[in-house]
Amino acid sequence: MSNWLDEIHWTADGLLPAIAQDHRTGRVLMMAWMNRESLQLSVAEGRAIYWSRSRGKLWRKGEESGHVQKLHEIRLDCDADVLILQVEQLGGIACHTGRASCFYRVLKDGQWHTVDAVIKDPNAIYEGHSHE
């Protein structure tokens, strides 16, 4: 029996883009990278665990902020090189800026406009911690 992880087309550096989507509303919350270990652990623990390229280590979403993503479903695209994670975003905040989604800027008339308000000040979320 083949391992389901072997069916994934990882990048040359062993990564895979993963899009987190609210399982109820369908809103795209964020995009991050996963490696084989983070994907295995996500499935085992029932929560989104990513690979932080900047820190070079596993990133358990919510480990500092408390904004854990409970995993409901994982979907692999037709080319087997992108994941969508259907998640329940605890606390309603996915972005380290304190917003519901990392996708809060809209291009209009040649400029980026911020359209989503900050739900919670990032300084209050990450007291004593670096941002996720």
C-alpha cells in the first residue's frame, strides 16, 4: 500500500503551499508552507501545523497567539502540489496583524486599500513573543 504522503508533489526543497480556509464561510484565511513532518503532525493532532521558512522550524499555528486552527478536512489539488485546509479558526483571528484573514488588502485604482479592521492589537496578542 502506498503512503498518501508519497502522492504529493513536493517542491525541490520539500515544501508544499497550504491554504487555510474557514470551513463554514469558505473565506481564505492565510497561506503558509508545510513539509512532510508538519503535514503528518497536522493529521495526527487535528490542527494546522506549518513549516516556518524564516525560522526553519515547525510552526504550530496558535502556539503563541492562542489562535489555533482546528482541522476539519484536507484537500489536495489536481496537480497534487497545493493543499486546502478546511479549518475552524479559534479566536477568529488568523493573521499576525490581528485581523481575521491575511488577505485584507484590495487593489483599487492602482493602490492597495486595507478593507478589514484589526480585531485585536497584535501587541496584546504577542506580549513577549515574536509574531507568527
